[in-house]
Amino acid sequence: MSVDNAYAVELKGVTFKRGSRSIFNNVDIRIPRGKVTGIMGPSGCGKTTLLRLMGAQLRPASGEVWVGGQNLPTLSRSDLFDARKQMGVLFQSGALFTDLDVFENVAFPLRVHTQLSDEMIRDIVLMKLQAVGLRGAIELMPDELSGGMKRRVALARAIALDPQILMYDEPFVGQDPIAMGVLVRLIRLLNDALGITSIVVSHDLAETASIADYIYVVGDGQVLGQGTPDELMGSDNPRIRQFMKGDPDGPVPFHFPAPNYRADLLGTR
Amino acid sequence: MRRKSLLERIRLFGRSAIDVVAVLGRSGLFLMHALTGRGGIGGGFQLLVKQLYSVGVMSLAIIVVSGVFIGMVLSLQGFSILAKYGSEQAVGQMIALTLLRELGPVVTALLFAGRAGSALTAEIGNMKSTEQLSSLEMIGVDPLKYIVAPRLWAGFISLPLLAIIFSVVGIWGGSWVAVDWLGVYEGSFWSNMQNSVSFTDDVLNGVIKSLVFAFVVTWIAVFQGYDCEPTSEGISRATTKTVVYASLAVLGLDFILTALMFGDF
């Protein structure tokens, strides 16, 4: 047993590559149990990849991914599917099953993993939908829902089996202020009410900082910094400072690498 | 455009060969995981019935209409050729043998690849691009068991049945043209057919062919959907690949199977 009980997820020396390109180099991340942990970084830095490594949907080139006392990359295919029952994921698009209505989407994990009666499943689905404020939308199909409603239904489905770990992939992208406010409140509320561990992958600084107990900032295939939101705001690291303050130019340049501007315009390069 | 050096061409050829071997390996593992091992979920029979409906029943219309027309054309062509030798009474056996041995299994498989195969690829590809497959994985449900396996079995069961239906309606269409339109004596039409068609050599071999085609076409269709790039362009490319690869595989396998079943060597 290598995992510390204070941590729900531990990445130890994880390296991940796509082809010959290295996405993460020897990364160590520890997600504290029962807290909301934000994983932040600029777009394209591999935040979603990190989430998929934690769910073992991707296999690292080297390193260990410990969840619930198990090193996920070493598990067999069927054991891996069993291990995932303790996790819930809210995907960026919601990823609702388009051929099922709202009720059946939320009931799906209960139907495939439990032997509960239809009456019991109905009660649980109603409670989960009540928690996200969509009990009235029970008969709607996914294409009848707005983007924000889809994510809330997906959230109800993600908590249907009462997972110990809930992962959110860019939950605030493309949401109007009301939907965003609802999601922010729900993430914190569910974490505290259900006593679960929440991992929020996002580049939305204000929203994530407002609910996260702890934040990792990733970039260039490494963990650039970690700490509470206040600690990171006061960081001396110029890359973290640029990200936390949203400066357009700094260690991460505004311009993509290009030849000399004057030479390019004159056609003399 | 820069001319490629010989070394560059050899390198690209080697890369293509490695890619082909990698795809074959992936598709083999994909099939093995889908059809074997534990991890199946409850309600598997219901999933199969649902897929039998969308893959098999929904393909009935195109199969029946095509079968009738092909039987009618066979009858017209057969009659005009056989009439030159005064053998027009043998048109029944010609239609039956052609349909049972060749056209039934082959044309049904080609139509199946175009209608059901492309739909399977697009459906699974779309599930991949909208993260529904990832979502299933994270709910702890293996998409290979829940999504792929019922579709594989549905294709495997449906196609041979559709091929039999194709041959039956084709023979009916042929008899309508030959007997009711061209005036071939009905008794000779059916008795010649009965005397010359062997259950094991013709009917059974045709069914065996369509079983092989069913396996290959459905395998290609579901694999292309599962393995596609999750973008609209990727899904479109995968759908095209399904129809092209499945059609070529059917025609190539048909030659091999025909040589094994009917070649006298």
C-alpha cells in the first residue's frame, strides 16, 4: 500500500507522451481527501489529459496513479471498470446519452450497477435531480436542454452512485453568468454535503479560486505551483503571477514565435 | 513541389506498413475484448433486440426492393440468352443458382455495408466525439460490451437472414417476369429449379458466405466508428472507409470462398 489516506488521488512521477511529444514530465500531484482542488493552467497545457490520467482513460508512459489504494495503470481492464465506480466525471459537453431522456440518463448508473427496484431507482433519481434543481425536467430529452441544464443533468448522473471522487472538466466554459453561478454553488455544496473529494479542471480563475481549497497550476508539462488561492495570488513565480493576474504578456508571450515583423512585411526574410 | 528522395519514399512506405499492422492489431484486440471476457452488463438481450431492429429490420426495405429488381433483371437477361439455345425453360434454375450462390450473399452484404454499416460507424463515431463513450467508461461500463458487442451480434445475425430474404424475393421477382410476362411454362420453371438446386451445395454454401460477410462487414463498421478521429471530418472519413473497405473485403472474400466451395481442384 503506497497511498497516504489523507489523499484521494496521488500521481507519482507521472510522465505522459503523445507520440514523441512529452505532455507531462515526472509530475507529482496529491489531491487532498474531502476538499475541492482546482487544476489550472492556460488552454492546451494538458489539464484534461491530467484528468483522463486520473481516471485511467489514458495510460502514463511511466509513473503511478493511485486512487482508493489502487495503482490504476497496473489494473486489468475489468478491475479498472470496477475501480471507476468510485469516481464520477462531469465532462465538458455533459456527454448525456442522446437516446435516453433525463430520467433514464440519471438512472443509467443505478440500473447497470445495482439491483435496486424501479421504485427505489425512481426515488434516488428524483433526489439527485432535486439537488441540481431539475426535477421538473425529468421527461425532457437532451436536445431539449440548454448547455447549463445539460451539465446539471450530467452532474446528477455523476453523483447517482454516490462516488467518493468527483471530477469536473472545464465546468464553466460557455456558461452564462446565472448558469455559472449555479454550477459554482453546486460544486461547493455537493462537496460539503456528500463529503466527497472534488477535482475541478478549469482555466476560469475567479470561479475556481472562489470554491477551491487548494490549487495546482500546470504548464510546460510540469506543476508550476501549488497552494491555496491566496498563496498563489501572492506567488513570486512570474509564470504563476501572470496566470493568476491574467496579464496578456509575460513569461507566456502574447505572440506565437514568428520571424522578424519588419522583414516579414517587406518580404525580405 | 519537392521531389521525394528514394530514402524518403522507403521511409514513408515503411511508415505506412507499420500503420497498417498497428490498425490490424488494434482491430484484433478490439474484437477480442468486445466478444470475450467478463464485464457484460444486465439487459444484454434487450440491447441485442434493439440493435436487431435498427440494423436488420430497418434494412429490410432496401433488401426487398433490390432483391425483386435483381431477380427481374436476371430473368430478362437469362431468358434472352437461353432463348437463343431453345433452353428458356431453364431460366428458373439459372435465377435460383445465381441468387443463392452469388448475388444473394454478395449484393446483400454490399447493400448492408452501405445502409447499416455506414450508420453503425457514424453512430459510434458520434458517440465518441460527444464523449458518450468516455462517459460510459467513467460510469464503469465497458463500451465494448455495452455499445459494440450488441451491434456486432446484431449484424452477424441479421445479414444471413437478409441474404435469404433477398434470394427468396429475387426468385419471386424472376418468376413474375419469366412466367407471367415472358410466358415460360410455370411447371418447368419451378421443377427445373427444384431438380438443380442442392440444399448443401447451393443454399448452405450461400448462407456460409453471408455469415462470413456479416462478420467482416460488421467488424469493419464498428471498428471504424470506435477508432475514428472524434471530429466531424474524422467521422465522415471513417464512414467512407467502412463502405470502401467492407465492399472490397466482401468481393475479395467472395472469390476465395467461391474457389473453395465450387472450384473443382
